[in-house]
Amino acid sequence: MRIAIGADHAGFELKQHIIAYLSSHGFTVSDHGTNSIQSVDYPPICAAVARAVRDGNADFGIVLGGSGQGEQIAANKVNGVRAALCNDLYLAEMARSHNNANVLAMGGRVVSTDLAEQIVDMFLDTEFEGGRHERRVAQLHEIERAENERQK
């Protein structure tokens, strides 16, 4: 499985930990930055991760920041991406099973490395349930399509 990952300075250390964790479990990881704890703006990094997922270059994405909130918002600006802020296991499970989320956002100042590993595992291991949820995900796509048409 291919995972695109990116973080700002506040999520950098957690990103490094998650890259090592995923790599040790056989995942292919593409790192979209940042490469230090020096202050950096997160929107371009999160957009790059989201585009990798949208374009089929990654199966899932992970974006990390201090809280994960801004990173989730930035990733969701890319059409076709359903990024979910999951700082606990329940949210990670629901994001995948009900919303078919394809990008995971977490806060490096909110979750420990141990919890982050568990959240990543839950997110990647949980299958989309489909059924009534498929109709709702299709409605999300329709909103996105309508907004794109409106902007033309």
C-alpha cells in the first residue's frame, strides 16, 4: 500500500515516527515535507499529499500539524479528497467505515506516538461499509461538482 505523508513544523516529529512505523510494516511512503522543525506554512504540503491521493499516486494520505485541524481543511480543498481529523480511534474507524475518508489528519501536539500508531492502523485497516453511506459519499461528490460548475 502506498501512503503519501506531509506535515508542518508542529507535526514534523510525529511524521518522522509514522514514516518509520509504516516503512517497518511494508508500506511504501512518499514524504511531501516538511523536513525540519523550522516554521513552515502547511497548505501547500497538505495539498501535495491530497493531490497524490487524488491522482492515484498514493492509496491514502496522512497530514500532520499541531492540532491537525488546518491540515484537514487544506487537504479537503483538493477535489476528490475526503480528509478526516482523527485524534482518537473512534473517529478513525468512522471516517473510513462511514465516510470513506482517504486522507487522515492528526495533531502532533494532541496525540502520542503510541496512539498515533493505533489511529493509523485503525484508519488503514477499516473498510468502507458502503450501503447507505455510499449514497452520502456520492452526495458529497455532487456538492463538489456543483461548486466547481458554479465557479466557472
